[in-house]
Amino acid sequence: MSNETRVPNLRSNFDVGSTRWAVRRAQWTAMGISLEDQQKPKIAIVNTSSRLSVCFAHLDDVAVRVADAIRQAGGLPFEIRTTAPSDFVTSAGRKARYLMPTRDLIVNDVEAAVEGAVLDGVVFLSSCDKTTPAHLMAAARLDLPSVIVIGGYQRGGTYAGCSVDIDTVYESVGAVASGDMTQESLGELADQAIQGPGVCAGLATANTMHCLAEAIGMTVPGSAPTRANSEKMLASASKAGARIVEMVLEGLTARQVITSQSIENAIEVALALGGSVNCIRHLAAIAAEADLDMDVVGTFEKKGGEAVQLAAIRPNGSHQVWDLDEIGGVQTVMRTLLPRLHGDALTISGITVAQRAESALPADGIVLHDLDNPVKPEPGLLILRGSLAPDGSIVKVAGVGSATRRQFSGPACVFGGEDDAIDALGRGEIKPGDVIILRGMGPRGGPGTVFAASFVAALNGAGLGGQVAVVTDGELSGLNHGLVVGQVMPEAADGGPLAGVEQGDKITIDLDRRLIDAEPTRNGEPVQASDSKKERGWLGQYAALVGPMQGGAVLRRPAVS
């Protein structure tokens, strides 16, 4: 007879005497895990740690803190490593084609590790751009008790008496290309721009998705935004470790939290803050993994008809992400937006959004405005449709400066990649009034979305950001600003109208009418940055499986002929 005491309702506790029980017991006993601990709730800590990028450099220590909290709460932690994509490091290879595909690679990696071992719950350590949506997608797919721990933002530095950060570096490349800055100065600036671990210190994709993870209800309250390795951030990590064990015993799983209502709440927060354009495809992917029958692009469009912008966080304005942190973060935003939210949506705390909001701070009126006194009387993100984007496209209107025309018509300058466009910028061939078309660079066209973000940053660095429009199906950064129309759908590789644009065609963008048109509109042959059929390895597999952007660019089962 076994002297083990069975803990009821844990899927991880195999039948005593079975093969699975025996071989696992042999493995774990050899690792020093006691028989008593082997019966406890078994929690995966998904750690996207990497020494390739400062975004993840602190997560090993955070994992230790989470593990300690899990043990103290009566659970048994197991750390699991996955790939760790950094938008500023992993983007170096193949024109950033690996970035978007790593999101779905993480989801599959988590599934294989957690389901293969039959663990009971998951704590996700989320940091750079693709990790937070990947973790939310994995949580939705597995439908286990799950908590997101926010890795936090990095501190910037000082150069030539001015505050600088990675955004400053990014845009200064354009100043070098136009001759307004030396390469030596750029190097010195880069050396001072980052003064600690964490993600970009702006409302780019990473911080946007951190905020939306909390808006969905998948973090402990007060998690986002937060400075990496701050006492607040580390305290949230400990709370997450304790909470996940409670969730396992309560039976509170991810799909009870990730619902159509909670996705709609996240959309309201994204519209109010003017989050990254990339959040739309990520929210669509999360909804798809949760098997929600939901048109995320259409929901953004519908809710954007009445939404207003409540904050102007860099790169959208003068306030910093830590200013939002100091006035209460996402919980203050949720309290302010409560009349527009599903207040009865459940959170991982076991209470509703409205109940969480009861303890949140009110809007301060400076960093975060009230609904009746917005920063702008329109949302921070707009969906544009028209002959060039019948399935929609996105403008981060919060990042469109007051000097930029809201109605913009100009001749198309067509490029198949950002390098050619940056070279043309350096030669002075891009003129005010031009509409730059960067196409064939979407998930299928790359395959894996190809960077267009560096060109947009270079354009702003060269002083042309308010005078030139950019239209693309490629990968943008949440740090980009100016009149940039992204995620044009269908993408050119699917034969969308973007594929038919020719040099000199008149392109019209009208933010007030939420319109993007091309004259003439042609049906073009699919345009791709490279031949996906010749791709080997992961990118070849991704090309064969990835779905359209409007559905979140999630992986699909291959068609059966």
C-alpha cells in the first residue's frame, strides 16, 4: 500500500501504481522532491528569460520569487523556458521575419510543456512585445488556472543634458541618414539610453499589452504599468505565485476570465490610451485561441465611434509611462472607464472588474482625464476602411501630431522593403506630400511580418514625419508616430488592393471620414517579400499555416486537398 495521501481534484495526481505515476515518482524523487510535495498543485512558471536582451535580463530572479510564493501557498513550482523574442534584438535576422512567428511558437511551446507534463496551473512571466500576447493566447488555449506577471519597463538615461531612451535611439537613426547627427553621437546616445532591465519605456506594444493583460483581468490588480524590478513589481510577482495555487483549488480557469466581455474591456482601454496598433492583431489572436466568435477589428471600429482619448503617454504626448504608473495605472483607467466597461467581467482575483475598481484611485485630471474632459474627442486608435483596405487598417491617431494633416492625398512611392525606402530617404528622394507604400511584408508575405518600423522611425528622425504618410502591411512598432496606416487588410500577399498600387497612384487618407482609398484601385497579383515556398525551417512552416491578419494571424490546420 502507498502511504501517499491523495489531494482531490488535481489532474496532475496520477493513479497510484500506474506507469505514469511510477516513472514520474522515480524522476522527481531523484531530483529531491519529497512524496508529500509530489501530491501538491503543480504549477508551471513560464519564464521567457534570455541573455540576448535587457527586456528579459531580470526574469530569472523574478521566477525565484514566484516559486517561493507558490511553495509558501502549498504548491510545487516547475520553471519552464521558452523562446524569448526581443523586437530590438530578434529583429536583426531576416528583416525581422522571426518576430511575429515567435509569438505562436511560444504558444505551442507552452502547450507541449504544460500539457505534456499534465500540470495544474501556469504563471507566465511576460516582458517584451510578443511574450504577453503569446502567454494570453496559451492561457486561452489550455484553459487552465493562469496568471500573467508583468515584467515591467526599463529606465532611460541622460545624454547631452536631455532625457533619452530607446525611442530616442530609434528615431536618431533617421537623423544620421539625413546628415543631422554623426554616427559617433548616435553611438554615445545608445550607450546612455537604457539604465536597467525591462521593456521600452513608452506606450509601445510591450507596455500596451501589459496594460491590456490587466484590463482583461489576467493579472493581480496594480500590475501595469510598472518599473522592472521595483518593489511594486516584485510584490505583484509574489501575489501571483500565491494566487495561482488558490485558483487551482477553486477551479478558476483562463476562459472564465478571457471572454468576449473582457476582450471588449481591453479594447476600451486601448482606445482610451492610444495603445500600439499591434494590439489589435494580438487581441484578435487571443480571442481566436479562446474560441470566441468575435470580430475584434469590427469591435474596435464600433466602439471607436463613441470612444475618446483620456491620456497622452509618450510617444503620443508629453507624459511618460511612469506617470501613468504613479497615478494608479490600469486600475485608475478602468475606474474612469467603468461606465463603458463590462463591470461584471470576472478577473483572476475571483472578483469582478467593478469590484476591483472600488479600491482604485480616481483620474488625476492631468495624466489621465475624465470621460467628460478628454485629451481628444476621438479614440487613440482608428480603423480606416476603403478601396485600399476593405477589411480595415489601423492608425494610431493618438500619435498623429497637431501639425499633421487629417486629410492627406499624395502620389504613391512603392517599396518592397524598408531598406530601399531608407536608402531613398538618405538620397533625398522622398518628398513632402508623398505616400510611402511598404507592401508584401505581412505575416504571409514575409513570411513573418517584415519590419517597416525602422523606416517610420527614420522618417521622423529626418524631420519628415508630419509631411509624409506611410501605408503598410508590415511590422510597425508601438513607438512609431506620425500619419502611419498599418495592418492593411487583406495584406498584399493575399492579393489585397495594396498589391495593385503602382508608382504615382493617388492615395487618399481621411481620418475624419475614417477612409483610405487608392485611385485607381486595381486587383494586383499577390506581392510577397520572398518566395514562401522556398522557405525552410520554422518560417516555411509558419508560411504554410498562418491565417489572415484580421483573424489575428494565428496558425491554422493545413488545408486538406
